[in-house]
Amino acid sequence: MARRYKQRCETQAHTMATARRYRRHLMWATLAFGFLFVNFFRNSTAVLSGDLAAVFDATAAELGLLHSSFFYVYAAAQLPSSLLVDRYGPRRVVSVGLVGMAVGVAGFAAADSFAVAFAARFLAGLSGASIYVTVLRFCANWYAPEEFATMTGFTIAAAGIGGVLATTPLALAAEAAGWRAVLYAAAVGVLLAGLAVGGFVRDRPADPADRPEGADSGTDTDSLREVFAGARRVLGDLNTWLIGTALFLIFGINFTVVGLWGVPYIVHLYDVPVSTAASAVLVANVGFAVGSPVFGALSDRTGRRTEVIVGSCLAFVIAYGVVFVTVTPPLFVVALALFVGMGITGGVSVAYTVAKERHAADSGAATGTVNGMAYLGAAVFPAVLGAALDAYWTGRVVDGARAYSATGYRVAFGIVVLGGLVATACAVALHVRVRRRETRLSEDPRTALTSGGD
């Protein structure tokens, strides 16, 4: 009798633990669903570039500015968003952000002028800025440290799925129903995601016993003074700037190539329809979706962080270097280069885990700061590459959009490769600093520092 009672209790405890584990995954999935729409909308301008250029009579630089309007405010709002989530928790910050983003997406769909479209995309970027760092904060509260890089990878994979939807599926849907109708439907999806987050997601386990060992407490009792002190610690660390610069370059360049100029490049130089070009960009987003969880899991299983980042940066240089040298290789080579270039973003994303582990007590500020630098790159590079392309305009207009020469695209991809080389140098410097610190700690644990310089 006693044995059966003990077994029944153990079975019930196991069942409850399993239910709690699945519940945290469902809450994460709800947050990730909202983040999927963020990446869908910010990448949609690549497929819609011809329509937008025709509707708003935009040059490459103007189209780049429109694309960047999302990223400028998105980047600037990262640190403030991370401070808000440290203060108020993921549920409230994300639900409010998604509702605001729904308004921005709907406004963009209704825009009848460049200025209105710019303002609506700006609002969507401001509202969506909190989503990613907030999901990472949720993961820090609900998952063990050795699971964090894996969950970061899956979170980025959700963004990759959004990117996939913003390629061929968006092109086909826009062709069938019109781009405005598709974006109105996306706005409804964003709104529903915001309502789901507000009703279902919880900031932290209600019972401390349910919190994985080593996970953040997730309390919301930090004072504003403590929050700003954490931000100062993060900003005063050289490693933060090495990580941020690498993300600025790799993320900024990838999101510009895949999110804006990839489709026009293929359409203009290969003389294929937008749907065909969108399929090549779709392959890139598949790489983004697959690479992120793979590299995250690899880093968690091996315990290697900076090595993965360095290797990823090198692969980025090689992949885009092939396009730079050849300019118009076979289309499948372009698709492969884009697949690799975006896929290794998952490896570079391990830098978020490095930042979080470096500043465990200030994880929101750390991830928000480096994420802000990543998306600052996504705001800067569209204008940079757009200016380079405008210098090589052929004088032709294809389907309402300007066409650029092969030389112009070679110059643009030269900028891409140069950025990759600088990112690799930052990754190597970070690796050396981390290894040096680990060596000192193994020799004398008393030298451990919670933050600041090495």
C-alpha cells in the first residue's frame, strides 16, 4: 500500500513537472509568434520594392530610407526597451508593443504617400523594438543557463520563418490579392498575437521550485536607479562593443541584402520575375531559420561560444566573397551564398549568450544594448548600399523601379565583404579576451569580475 502510494505521488509529480515544462514552451511559442511578424514586416520591402518604388516614385536611396525607417527607431529603442522589461516584465512590454505594431503595419498598408509610409513603418519599428530582448528575458527567467543559447537560436528561427513568409509566399499573395490586403491581414495577426501574450504569458514561474537551477529570478523589484546602474556597467565593458560591432556588421549587412536589395539584384542582373528572385531569398531565410537553433544547440552542447562566432564570421566572408568576385555566378550559387550568409547569423547570435553570461545580473540591459547595435547596422547599411547603387544607375526603369549595373552590385558586395572582415577581427579580439580571462580565473578564482573590463 505504502509503495503504491509513493509510486502514485511520484507519477503525479512527474506529470505536473512535464505539464509545467510544456507550459513554458507554449508561452515561449506565443511570444515567438509575435516576433515572427516583426521579421516578416521588416523584410517585406524586398519583395514589395518594385511596388513601393512605383507607388511612391522612389529612388534607391529613398527606398533604402523607407526600409531603414523601421530599423533606426528599432535600434535606438533597444536599450530603453531592455530597461523597461527589467522593470515591468515580458508580458506587459510585449503585449503593448505588439498592439502598437499592429497599428503601424495597418498604417503602412493604407499609406498613400512616402511620408505616411515612412511614419507608419517608423511606428511599427518603435513598437516592435521590445519583442526580441523581451523574449530573451523570458528565456532567462524560465530556462536554465545551459538552455539559453538553444532557446535564443529557436527564437531567431521564428524570425527566420517570418523572413521565409516575406519572400515567395508574400510575392504570390501580393500578386493574388494586392500588397495592401496582405499587410492588412498581417496587422490582424500581430494584434491577435499581442492579445494572446497579454492573456497567457507569465513573466516567471509562480513557484520558485519550478524555476530551473541557475535561471534568473525574474523579479520586477529593480529600482530605476539599479536598472540604470546596470546599463552603465554594460556600456563600460569593451566586450560589449566588440560584440555589438560584430552584430552591427553581420546583422546589418544580412538584413540589407536579404531584406531589401537581394530581390532587385537578381531581377535586374538575371532578368527573372520577382517570384523567382523571391525564391532565392526564401532559401536565405530558410538558412536563417535552420542555422540559428543548430548553432545555438552546438554552442550549448560543446560549451564553445566565441569559437562559434569566429567561425561564423569567416563563413560570412567566404560566402559573400564568391558573389563579390563573380558578380553574376549561376543563380543556384547566389542562393547558396545567401543561405550560408544568413545561416551563419545563428552562429554570430551566440554573441547574445556571451553578453548575457558576461552580465548575468543585467541581462536585459546587456542583450538590449548589443541588439540595438545589431539593428543600427540594419538601419545604416540600406542607405550605404543604396547610395553605392545609385552611383551606377543604368538609366533604365524596370516595373517602376530603377535598374543598376553589374559594377554597382560589385561595389555593393565589396562593402559587404569588407564589413565581414571587420566583424571577423572583432570576433577574434573577443575570443582572445574571453580566453585570457578564463585563464586568469583558472589560475586565481579571486580575480573573477561580474562586469567591466578584463
